[in-house]
Amino acid sequence: MGRFVIRRLLQSGVVLLGVTLVVFLLLQLVPGDPVRVALGTRFDPQTYEALRARAGLDRPLVVQYLSYLGNALTGDLGVSFRSGRPVTSIVLERLPATLSLAATAVAFAVLVAFPLGVLSAMRSGSLLDHAARVFSQFGVSVPDFWMGIMGILLFAGVLGWLPPSGYVPITEDPARWASHVVLPAVTVGLVTASILTRFIRSSVLEVLSEDYVRTAEAKGLRARVVIMRHVLRNALIPVVTVVAVQLASLLGGVIVIEVLFAWPGVGRLTYDAVQARDYPVLQGAVLLVAALFLLTNLLVDVLYARLDPRISVR
Amino acid sequence: MSDCPVLDIKGLTVTLGTRRGPARAVAGVDWSVRAGQTLALVGESGSGKSMSVLAATGLAPRSARVTGRVHLLGTELTGLPEDRRRRMRGRHVGFVFQDPTTSLNPVLTVGRQVSEAAEEHLGMTRRAARARAVELLDLVGIPSAARRIDSYPHQFSGGMRQRVVIAMALACEPDLLIADEPTTALDVTTQAQIVELVADLQRRLGTAVVWITHDLGVVAGTADEVAVMYGGRIVEQGPVDAVFAHPSHPYTSALLAARPDPAAGGADLITIRGAPPSPLDLPAGCAFWPRCPVRADARCEHEVPPLVPVSAGHHVRTFYRHQRPTGEDG
């Protein structure tokens, strides 16, 4: 197990290296000169050249890339063109907001999708099953920004129960954090819940028709034991992957939702960095997202081996 | 041995709801099995042999409509609330299914799968049930059972897996063991071992056995009684010696003739022409008439023949009768 984790971490390092290269090269293709954007109306040729030299943008590409890489290894991802602050701390500052939104959204999604998916599989063809299917169809087809706007109009505007947008760190005031996280988390979570409900339903249905479920029934076990011990243990193994992929994609920042709710997470940061042509920040954000994605996948693989004895990690 | 049958089935009919309409899988079947006795249910796939047993014990699919009377140890099962039926089934009936690879749960240890029924029905503690699982695995011939109890099914060979399934079925010392083609998925040498194991366990434990099979070779060696099923009905039933000596239904005769005979050397196998009918689409009259080599009577295609006695305990459902060696004509 230990060796497996180490090998996977090394592999992840190679993938991250590739990510830096691709992002670096792509940014060269993006039209727009970051130094011009940073200077705006204060543009004059002398300052322009001086700034370019200070940011190292006058050096050959290979040199720029290698020096970026060398610094990245020491945790230095450069400085923001716009604020002049270190990228590493800018990106890490945004992480708690994104983490808390993603975790709340996934928790909400799992709490909804789990009972809904399992029950609609157990009573397939029933009214509940049809309702669940309508719900998940709705969730995947209605755009999340529209649901977000409707949520703001209803719960913040008409009813006045929740703040329309904004963020309070959980460490500062958990209650106010909670009131602010509800709308964006439910908006994002509904989409995830819809995907999960469908997946859990079909996974449970598949396991219900397995021979070993009939064996368990033949043993005269209680229905609850058959479901919990024999059906769910098997049905949930593939579900773990879907939950993890969803979580990973939310960790990447839900750009539209973070912008809509003024949520200062990684997604919002990415959006602002693109707007400002703040390449070092954009690179840093993409690198962080890629690293989180790889880490989540590694955790899933380890978890898989714990859940399914037929899989061994070596 | 008590006179009361362990399992007694009368007029059992099973209709399955399918997308293409109702399918009558079992049409009025009677049989019973006594303690220590082995009943073989013989027939091709789709003949209703498995379905009659599953329906009788409450394991039929949800879409099935089951009528008839089923007594397990004198208790009427039909109409019993599912919870009571579940307890009767788990406590008194053990099942061994066809393919041990799919009938074992891949993510639970074999020990857990053997012990859980004992915990549920005998009120054993987890620890006691675990000790019982070791005993059972030992009983069915799994070497160093105590060490292998925490292994998973995929760590066993096919034959060993089927032994685990048998141990599981015996966990509560059931009065009845139902073996649904337990050797079909195994290789030939292992098949013989499993047949021998079940026969041996039956001698030691006095269990009644219902052996569902299409292999007449197994029937000849192990069964006391045989019931041949075709198209959801029993077409011939009786003591195994009587049925083998005087097969009275054209289908039974054909089945016996279709057995490979090593003494015949390289001679071609005799087969039954055509395919067994689908329960969705049963022929009128005797279900066997389209394939029947005899088709003795005009009624075959319109009327279901009645079950008539051939000799003591030996019955057959056909209009046609073989010339009996005694000269008696039916």
C-alpha cells in the first residue's frame, strides 16, 4: 500500500509537470499583452519595457518556462502582475472558500441522492421512482446559473431568508458562513445530486438482480440486512468514483456560481485572472486544481482497494 | 423418520408477468419430499423445475403470481406474512444454487457469509456463529478452515466455492436442502465430488434433498424419487428405479435414450428434435406433442392428458402407453 501511494504520487508529479507545460504554452497563444493591460491608461514605452524586464517577459520562452519550473519546485509560483503579491499565497487564500463550498455541495448532493437513488431502485416503477427520475432530469437539464438566480430572487428577494451573495469564513462566524453557503451549495449540489441519483439507482438495480442477493434472501435474512450488507456494499463501489469525480470538478471551482454569488474561491480567482491577463495567478490556479484532481483520484484508488477485496494495490 | 413430508406442494401454479404478457411457468404441480429422502426434479431449462421450488419457498420474482398450497414441516406457507415465511425458509431450508461464482457475495468473507444465517435464525452471537462457520467449512471438506474463514470467494477454486455455498446452506441444520443444478458450472471431476459430498451429508444429517437437474446420470445415483417436468407440468413421476426401468412418457424415454453411452463407442448421440417451448408460448394440449416421436392420439394437440398410474407410486401424463413387459396394456 505504501509503495503504491508513493509510486502514484511520483506519477502525479509527472502529470503536474505536463500541466505546467501545457498551461504555459497555451497562455502564450492567448491574445492580449498582460503588461499593457496592467498599465492601462498610464502606458508609456519606458515603463512598459521596465515592467516587461522585471517580470522576465523579455527572456526567451524556454528560459521563462525553466525558471518558472525551478521556482515552482520551491513553492514559488511567481508574483501577480496586478497586485505584485506572491501567487502561492493568493491561490491558497482562496482555497478555504472553494473547499467549504465544494464540500457542502457534495454533502448536500449525497444526502439527497443516496436515499432517493436507493429507494427508487428498490421500488422501481413506483410513483417515487418516477418522481426521482423527473427530479434528476430537471437537475441535469436546467442550467445552474439560472437556478442560482431563481434561488436568489426567491430566498433572498421575496422571502428574505438568506443573504443574496457574499462570503464569511467559517473560522470567523460559522452561523453566518452557513447562511451564506446555503444558496450556492444547493445550486451546485442539485446538479451533482441529479447525476448521483441516476447513477445510484442504476447501480443498485444492477446489484439487486445479482445471484448473491437471491442467495441472501434464500438465507432468510431480513430485508434491511440484505439491502445494507449485500446490496449496498456492492452497489456503492462504483458510486465512490462518481462522487469523487464530482468533488474534484467542484474543487476546480465552479466559476459561474462563484461569480454569481460573489464567492471568493478559486473559480472566481480564475475568472478575475483571465479578465486581467494575470498569467502567473492563472497558472497557479490551474496547477492547484490539477493537483487537487490528482489527489482525489489517488484517494479513490486507495478507497477502492479498501471496499473491494478483489482489487489489490501494489 | 416422520411420516409428515418436509415439503409438500399441491396444485402449485406460477404465472410470471413479462413484457410480452403473462407466462405460465408452472401449471399445477404436486410433489412432496420426506426426511432423508432425495427427490430429483428433471427437465430442460424453462420446464419450471427451478421456478416451482423458488415459488414454493417465496423466492419467486416480484412479478410472479403464485397459487396452490405449500406446506413446510406441516406449516402452510402460502398466505403466510413474508416475515414468517422468511424465518421458516432461513431456518428450515438451505439452498445451493447453480453457479458458486455468482451466488457468493464478492465483497464479504466466506466466514461472514456462512455465519450470518446462524446469527439470524439460531440467535448465535457473532463469535459463536464464527466458530460454527469454521465447523461447517470443515464439515464440507475445506482444508484448514480456521485459517481460510477470512478469505474472500475469489480466493477459492470453483469446487471449493460450491463447498462454501453448501456450508452456508447447512448453517442452521435445515430439514430440507434444495440443490439447484449445483454441479452444472463445475468441471467433471469436481461434479462427482460435490454429488458425493451432498449424499454423504444427507446420510449424516438426515436432511431431505430436492435435487434439480437435467443430468439423468446424477439422478440415477442419488435420488429416491424422480419427477420429470416439461412445459411447466410433471409428465412422469415415481420411484427412480421404476421410472428408469419402465419410462412411460415419450419424453422420459427420449431423455434416457439421449444419455451418452460409453459402451456405444463412437456412435452418434440420440437427440430430441426441436427445442423446449417457451412458457410464453406453450402449445395447446400436451406441451410435448410438437416434438413427440409417438403422438399416439388425436387428443394430444387439444387436451392436456391426465396423470395416470403406471404402478405403485409411478404416474405418467400421456395418452400413449408403452407395451409393458408384463403384457399389461394401458
